Amino acid sequence: MEPEILHVPELAKMLNRTECAIRSAIRDGANWLPPGFKQGVRHCWRTESVRKFLREYESGEHKAPKAGRKRREPPKLRGLA
């Protein structure tokens, strides 16, 4: 049976990352990390919320908006033919 609450080692296995990468992402506030909570001093995630986050991430809902202005249409060349 799968645990309902995941800690750093279980999340690392689920995301195929190292524990060090997960801890660094927590410290840096990385956007690829699912939202979690703390139980005392331990960081925790609910299994269902991690799966939901991964489905949303896969469908592209967590993409950062592109920076800069939109491209304009290139100028037309008149008189060449």
C-alpha cells in the first residue's frame, strides 16, 4: 500500500531526482516542485496532490509566460516582381 504522506526520500524516488536536488529546490523555491507543507521540521507532500501536480505540469499548466513583446509581421516587399 502506498503511503498518503510523502517525505523527501519518497518524493525523490517518485520524481526520479536525488534527495539533495529536492532539498535544494525547497530552499530555492523551484517551480517544478509540487506544493507541500511542513510537519514540525519535516517537509511533506500528499500523494494525490503530487500526482495532480504532475498531471497539470505535463499538460503545460505550469509553464512560465514568455518574456518580451510579441513578434510583429515582417515588412512586405513592394515593387519586386
